[in-house]
Amino acid sequence: MTDKIRFKLLVAIVSQGRCSPLVEAAKAAGAEGATIVRGRGTGVHEGAKFLGLPIEPEKDVMLVLVPVDAAEVVLDAMVTAGQLDQPGKGIVFMLDVPRVAGIVHRGEVLHKAGEEA
């Protein structure tokens, strides 16, 4: 099934408000856009407490769907722009996307009823 993978999903998790450079870098490297979702969570570099209660820092979760042939370049651009190779700056990872529907602006049909893309 991996030979049919045509898209990758890049997921970056950074401190809230730190996504703009990553979005710009991803677009410059070939991504067509990004979706940013708010989240909360901690990592090994965070452990703040207030009145004895743990504080869960707010995060931005950035989702970028890219063609498989652009994925490495876009991921590398995001790492550089967000300094994600430095401790405590965030994380980015890549997932296979075996099936996609709804991308029709690229001039190709990726999904037809009853067929797998």
C-alpha cells in the first residue's frame, strides 16, 4: 500500500504564536497552505507550576498536507525556520496519508466514489 502514498501530512507543535515563520517557510518550500489548531501540552523542557499546580502551556499545532515528493524539502524548511533542531523549540513529524478527498484545485481527480485514490 505504501507505493500508493501520494501525500504526506507534516505536523508541527510549537509554542502559541510561533507558527508564522513555519508557515512562511513551508509555503516558500512548496506547500500550498497550512491549518493551525490551538492546543495545550507539555514536553520535557516544560514543567512550570503555579501554586503547586502544573501549567499546561498553550501550543499551536500546524498541519500541512503536501505531495510526497515535496515533503522532505518542506519539513527541512520548517525545521530551519522554527529552529526545531534546538531543545524546547517544538517538534515536527511526518505521516503517510494513504487516502485524500477534496483536493480538486490541482487539476486532478484524487477520489471518485467507490474508488481509492
